[in-house]
Amino acid sequence: MIILVILVIALILIGVFFLAITFGGPKQPPTMNSINEPFNSIDFSDMPEPVIHTARDGTTLAYRAYLAPDRTHQGSVILVHGSSASGASMHILAKEFAKSSFCAYALDIRGHGESSIKGKIDYIGQLEDDLEDFLRSIKPLQPTTLIGFSSGGGFALRFAASSRQRMFSNYVLLAPFMGQRAPTYRPNAGGWVNVGVMRSIAIAILNGFGINAFNDLPVIKFALNEEARTSLTPEYPFLLAQNFGPHRNYRSDVAAIEQPTQVIVGEKDEVFDAHQYLPVFDGAKMNIPVAVIPEIGHIDLTLDQAAIDIVIDKVKLFHN
């Protein structure tokens, strides 16, 4: 009788997991124009060609280098793009940093742009390894600032909270993704994402038992238009979704930061709640200022000249 009960329970659990994994995936959200359309007016004709470096596993990863016209530099900035994007989305920001006498590097994070297979990483923590490999390969001019935008800002937070945080002199987090449980998070990121919550939970539980056969299944889809879905990374499998952002306990990340850090967000950010960043970072071990820029939305933070000037001025304060 006991064996029969155990068998029935096991079959029910198998059925629940089957349903969650099969039918609990993400749906394609409607196109979010405020994310897609701003890039239509950007002139990419002067964007540098991608440069390739090799990660520790032999995979080739790409970045673009922007150097000051007068070749006099006051340090380096490493720019990490947002979710689904590539280093090309940081073109305007990188170009302005170069004009301000910084060496600027816009990365294609693994699984994006020219870096490996779209959406594909091999393990959680590989993106941190990739960033370390980039630094060791390029040896950027000191001091160095890691600047991450949106999900890239969450990843920069993740790195700033890690044992490797001193590889950068300081950090700037631009409208950082703090996780879906953070008070800064709007439902579905304001319409930018659709998350397959049941599939994500099921895969996470299975990973806890050492079962990773489903890690390459998509758990997030982005509100890209049809054209962008062909060139960007339109969906994230479980591993990339877990790695490209902060750790699950974002409060522990905030508390672990020991390097100078600045948070900048637009007041009219439609993806995250700008006014919730201050209380989130108020509990940090060290002072982490939060600057809220009036009349600026999410993508504006990397494209609007007034916002870019503020970002560059904050970095200059670190480097002086």
C-alpha cells in the first residue's frame, strides 16, 4: 500500500513537472515601441568593427573599442548592454566617453551580438569568468569603471558584489535590473518581458537535484519587433536568465559592495520604478548615491545627450 502511494505521488509530481516545463514557458509579448524605436534614428555608420578575444573555454567573444581622438586618456570604461541587446546599443554612450578622453569598450556579452550562439551559455557564473578573461586579455588603462545598463546593470551589481569586485576601480549602474522581487520592478518590466514562471521554477527545482536537461529551454521572451528578433537575442534560456543580472538575493549583493558605486536612473523610466532605487540602496554597507534624472526614460539613459553628460560627469568624479 505504501509503495502504491509513493508511486502515485511520484507520477503526480512527474506530471506537474511535465506540464510546467511543456506549457509553462514564456509567450511573445507585444512590441514595446519605447524600447525598439529610439534606435531607428541612430547613426551607426561610424561604429568600430568588432574585435575578437578568446575566453578560457576557447569561445570567441566580441567587443568594440572607442579611443579618444587625441589619444590622451584618463582611464577606461567597460560598457555592458541591456537584455537582448548587443554592444552596438551602447554606441552613442561609448562614443561620447571617447570624446571625453576615456578608453571605452562596448562588450557583446556571451549569447548576444557577435559573442557565441545567441542565448547560449554553459553554466551560471560563466559571464563573470568571461569578464575576467576580457580584463586579463585587454589590460585596460587604469582606473577602470564597469558601467552596466538595465540587465547589464544588474550583472554589474552581481560582479560588484563578488570576490572579484576589486578588478574594477568603481561601478556605475544605469537603471539596473534588481530582480523580479525587488520594489524597483514593474510587472513584466513594464511590458518589456514575458516570463515563463512555472517553467523557470520547475527547471530550478530539477537543477537542485542535478537534472539539467532542460536548461536550454527559453524562460523569457522580449518585446522586440520582428526585425529586431532576427538580429538581437529574442529569448533567454534558463542559464542566461539566471546569470545576466543580480543574484536572487539582491539585498545581499547591495550589502556586499565595497568599491565606489553610483546608481543613475531616469525619472520616467517605464521599465523600472525610479523612485524605489533609493530605499533599495539605502541599506548598503557604504554610501551608494542614487541620481534620478528628470524627464528621462529607460532607453534615454544611454541615448539622450543630457543624460549621457551626467553619466560621464559621475565617472569623472570617480577618476579624479
